[in-house]
Amino acid sequence: MLITLIGYLAAFLTTASLMPEIYRTWRKKESRDLSFYWIFSLGAGQVFWLAYGLMINSMPLAVAALVSLMLAIIQAAFTIKYAKPKAKH
């Protein structure tokens, strides 16, 4: 029971760490400080964590990976939506 609780707490804290960046991007309506490749690699990694969590029947891991994947998709959408076109010189 304690191990599962620790797993959910770790999952919550690491997943919640994406929220400030998503909120900032949404509030400022700009994303030039973010690397789309970082967001893509984060999302791809979460797909593998989700698969791994399901394979070993670890609900804390699977839930955290699924929520993190959804947040990465939201951040990717904001990054694309709020990307400023590069100025031509």
C-alpha cells in the first residue's frame, strides 16, 4: 500500500511539472522559448513508459505516463499554434 502511494505521489509531482509551461504558453500566446523536439521526445518517451507500465501492471506508472502524454500533446499543439514566423532578413 505504501509503495503504491509513493508511486502515485511521484507520478503526480513529475506529471504536474509540465503544467507551469503549458499555462505560460497559453497565457503569453507564444512558444518560441520551447523546443518542439523536446516536446516530441517527451511524448515519445511517455508512449514507451505507458506501454511498460501496462506490461508490468503498474497503475501508478501507466496513469502518470498517460496523463503526461496528454499534457505533452497539449504543449505540442500550443507550441505549433503560438509559434511566431521567423523574420526574413
